[in-house]
Amino acid sequence: MLNRSLPYFLEDRTGIVSRTTFDDIYDRLFLSIDPSSSSSTVTISSSPRRASSHTDSTQPRRLSSYAKEADSPSTAVTLHFGQRGTLGSVVFPDESVVPMASWLKKTGLFSGSLSRKFTASDGEEYRWVYQSATEHEWTLIHTQSNLTVAHYIPKPPHKTAYGTSGNVLTIYEVCGGVAVEILASLTVMRYIAANGL
């Protein structure tokens, strides 16, 4: 039996912003970042099954009701980054297109570029903050409650990870329904940090 109150612990297999998979260690949620033929475009999507092959084939697969929905279409958000390290646009599942800077807005007039907020499809506002917690590189906070709902921790360079990448995105269960948007926004935030925008 899976504990449904557990957060989703998603292992970032490569740590590469533009190409990786995020698999929950309890096989409840599978996300991926896939590049297109254009080097400046990536698609963030959910899948009903694990994309990577890091499971022990001798053990039975643990499948949740989420993972059993093999015929359901995956949710996808497409990110079109601008030329020469600039922000571009976001294409949502309903095909609406929004400039990244309008979707992920700075949290204040004088706030830095690495503190930004967005409104998800659940109608709630969230904000990403860079290195606000000692061990988290990125922390996502629900604006109204001021509670942490997700965080990303890359593997520290001086630590060895055995059998895993050591990179983990944690999404608390209450936000599982907007996981694709959380990953899409995190991807943009990491792009902003990498390009000094």
C-alpha cells in the first residue's frame, strides 16, 4: 500500500535543464523534459509510465491509479526560449501562448530576477525563490498560505550518489495536479539563473 500523504519525490535523472526525466520513487508520477528539433524549444509533459529503466526488473512494478491511466493523454507545456539566452513564450495545453516574463513575474518592483511568481491552472499563486532554504536550491511557496509546496535539490558536487542521480524535485501531494506547471516554471527559473537574466 502506498502512503498517499507522501510528497512526490521525483528523481531528476540527468540534472540537465533541457533534457531529463523526473520519476517518483514510488512510481506515482512521471514527468519529462524533451527537446524538439529546435534547440530553443522543450516540452514538459506527464506520462502514465516510467520513461527511464532504473527499476529492478525482478521486482513487481508499483502502480498507482495515476499510473494505470495508460490511455489518458499526457499534459504538456511547451517552452520556446528566445535567441541568445533570452526569455520567450509558454504554450499551454489549451494552446494559449503567454510571454514567459508575463507568466513568471518578478515578485516585486525591486526584487531580483530569481524570485518570481505565477498563477497555476488551479487558480492559486505560487512563487519560486532561489536558495531561500539552506539545502534547497529552489523553493516554491504558496503565496496565500506562505507554505512550501515544492523544492529542488541538486546533488552536491562533493557527495557521492549510489544508484541515483542525487538530484531531487519534491512536490507536495496537494500540488500534484499542477506538477507539469511546477516543472515548467522551475525549468524557466533555472534557465533565468543559468543565463543571468
